[in-house]
Amino acid sequence: MLCAGETLGIAVSGGADSVALLRLMIELRDALGVRLVVLHFNHQFRGDEAAADARFVQDLAAAHGLGCESRAHDVRGAAQREGWNLEDAARRLRYGFFEELIARGQVTRVAVGHTADDQAETVLAHLLRGTGLTGLAGIHPILPLGSGAIVRPLLEIRKQELREYLAAVGQTWREDLSNDDTTRLRARIRHGLLPILEKDFEAQVVPQLCRLASLAGDEEAFWDYCVGAALANRVTREASGAIAIRAADLLQPLGVAAFGALPAAQPSATGASASVGLSRRIVRRICQELRGGREGLTARHADQVLRLARQPASASGAETHLPGVRVERNFEMLRFSAASRSSAAIPGPRAARAGGAATRFEYSIRLDDPGPSEIVVPEIGRRVRFKLIDWPQASRETSMRHGALDRDRLRSPLVVRSWLPGDCFRPSGRRHIRKLKRLLLESRISLRDRAGWPVLTSAGKIVWARGFPVAADFAAAAGTEVGVLIEEELL
């Protein structure tokens, strides 16, 4: 966990566990060759009591000649603003404080006071809420964080042992009465379930649960390697931060070279594909990268994504929402992107609607004057130009054969708008009327690119759509005198 010469930040809340951690590390610092700094994060949950905790920690650090870095934050307010639950908000902000100190070089690692009892409570909490194998690993002894790490030196020591140690050295601590609030699952496990298990079922239940977590952690280390091997050169990271992977690569990750000739689709004894476990972990890894953590993500969420991946490529445009992540099917690809709070609340898969409110638009245009006319469409960042040309000469250009409209066939009102479900027309060169949605799908235009796709209507009829031949009934022909060419330019 530590190397000589490092500066170790000791996270001290004022409670018995963190105070014991500090006193133990003071005894061990010379043997370990490390320098110590005390860290305190005030969540501002308990008003004057929290302020008294902060003063206690500062005085404790001063009494031992140690520097102290403190931070106070309105965690409850941040949780309300960001849509986080209170526990998640506290952890995000507290660990953000630690990461900031590591990034500034004030400490190289941060030690926190999680104990064997905390580990047992975590494993039980995960079991009660419903967990996969990942959740059985509980609290990790070493957690990578930025350029440093969080280390947990007390993870194999019982809380009672630490209190006995503090009594032996004459060290006081602060009690946080909120830890006894049995409306919280953790407190009910600590004060209700664990004592019953120890008394009536297994006296060594805490060490046994800690051993289970350790074994599961070893398995997770192997799976982490497998996920990294499966993802190597298989994902595309966009400038926006979104991550894309082929649906086939997600469903059959065992086909990569790192695993040799393992049969990707061979069923296990339970009837499931041998690769499903790895597929779920790939989903969680991608979501973790986008969200900065995987709290709140369950096997059910991963299965939502796998169901989306199993749909045919013709289901392009379908999407599903996980906590903090939106997953869209784009033909053979799945695109993961960080979701806003509003979209993150939408449960389960749903069909995406083309053209959100931000890309709906409608502008009128007149072609009465000679020379080019144009309109600016800020919703799609384009300028649309309408160029009038002398058709008898222009018609010799074969490239214009299906790209020009006959001005005299157009009727008012002329409107440039975003396409709508149900739009259809007969492109020049085609025998039948086609739905624009089907044409976009056949042209493999992604859902994101389809949003705000521009069309021109004449008296309510579509005569032009970006990327397709103009409508056959309005196309310039042998008798056309003035043609209309439509061009787009990025703003």
C-alpha cells in the first residue's frame, strides 16, 4: 500500500476508526518512511456537531505536529442540485477533495479507516440489495484515484479492537450519532442483522464475509484483465466523450485474439452463453468510464444493453437509459453517452423519436427575385442556399439531372423544415413513393444525424430532402426554363 518517501494523507472524520488509523500511522511512520498529513472533510450534515468534529481533528493534528487540510461542503445542497442520493453525493465530493490534493502533489496517497466490520456490512448490503459477483468484492483494499490511490490499512481489523487500542493509549474520539439511525440500511445491518448472525448462526461471520470479499476481489482482478483485453482496439472514443462498440463485439467478446480459440457462444451449465458474464462487465466498464463510477448500476441495467445489442441492425434508433448513461443503437454499433439528469430518469428501453425539440425548425422562403436566396438555420448550424439557373444550358450537366427543381412547378408556401415522422415522397429516378424514414435508414444515417434533417415543402408536399434526388414530380426536365439548385453550407 505504501512506499518509503511518500506523503500519506490520513482521512480523519473524528470517529474512533479514523482516529485509531491516525494514531497507528503515527507509530508506524518512521518504520515505513512516510510523511503524514491529516485530511478532514466536513459534509455539513450535523451543524454545530460537524463544526466541533472539524475542530477536534485540527487540534488532534496540531497536538502531534502534523499539517491538516480541511474542506467544508454543503453536500445536501449539491445532492439536490445534481440529482444524486445523499450517500453518493457525500462520497463523490469527499473523494473529489482527496483527488484534488493528490493532483496538486500535496499527498501521494490517502488512507481511510474502513474496517473488517465495514467490509462485512458492505457485502451484506450488496446481497440484500441484489448484487452480482462484482458486489461480493465489497470494499477494495486499494482504490486507484487519479495519479494516486486510496488505501485501507484497517480492512482486516475489527472495530472493537480499534476501540481497545484507543483506550490503551488514552485517546478520545467523537461519536457520530447518525451512525445509529436505523432508518438507514447500514445501521440496521450493523446493530440488528450482524449481531444476530454472530450470536445465532456463525460467531466468525465477519471474518468469513471478509474472506469472501477477498476471494471475490481476486476474481474481479482477473475479470478486469479480461475486460481490458476484450476492449482493446474494439471501442471508438468520440471527441464528445461518447464511446461506441459494435454490437457483435459486445455480445461475443471471447472472440478476440487474447482468448485464443475459446468458443464464444457455447452455453454453460445454466444455459447461458459463456460470454454473457464478460459482456455485462464490458457494459459496466464503459458506463463507469462515462460516469466516473458504477454506483447504482446493476446486472439488470447491463441486461438492458445486451437486449438492445441483440436487436437487428434495422432497429437503428432504438435506445435504452441507465443511471447517468444513454445507450443508442446505430445500425451495427452501440453508442454510450453521458445522460442528463432528466434522461437518466427514463427507465428501460424505448424507441427514440426523430428530431428533439432542440432540432425542430420551420422557415419560409421566397424565390421571386433573380439570383441566389438563402436562409440561416441555426438549429442545425447550416446556411441553405437556393440558386436559380438557366436550365436549357445547365441541363447538359448530367450531375444535375436529379438534383434540380423546376421553379415553375413550385407553389407557395415554400417551407424549409425539419423532417417529421410520416414524411414521404417519390425521389427522381424511383417508381414508388417512399417514406423518408426508410430512405434514411437505408442510407445508414444515424439517429443523431437524422435529428433536424432538412426538407423543402411546396404547398405542403416534400420536393427536396438533403442527400436524395429531388421529388420526381417537381424535378427539372426537358421543358424547364429555370432550375433551382439547393446547397448547404456550415455556419
